[in-house]
Amino acid sequence: MITSDSIEEFRKYLVSGRWEEDFDYRTPDGQAEMLDMLEALFDLCETADEILTKKLYRNMRGEGSEKNPSVGAIPSGS
């Protein structure tokens, strides 16, 4: 399972410029591996977006609220 900490660590690795430095020092095979990893990350993000979008649309239509009626409910007195 991916943790929030590992995602944050990878984000910092990317924005720090270290990913680019590591890429420049790699052989062509190593560079291809790094690019494949980023492509897999993009695919993962697309899948997560699709799942989240479906879930949000179901909640907006009121579907699935039978399972947990308090989810998205507005407290009384608000």
C-alpha cells in the first residue's frame, strides 16, 4: 500500500530537481525505466480520478447514501 508519506517524499524528489539529475546520469535503459515509472504514475492518477469521479457523481445523485446516511449530511441547526 502506498502511504501519504511516500507520495510526499516522491513529490519532493520531483520538485527538488533530483529526479532530473538522476535521469541525466542514467544509461538509456535506466532513463527508460524512470520514464516508465512516471507513465505508471500517470496511469494510476487517471484510474484514481475515474474512481473518485464516479463516487462523487453517485453521492451527488444520492446513490449509496443508504450505506452511510450521515455521509455528506448537513448537521441540523446549520
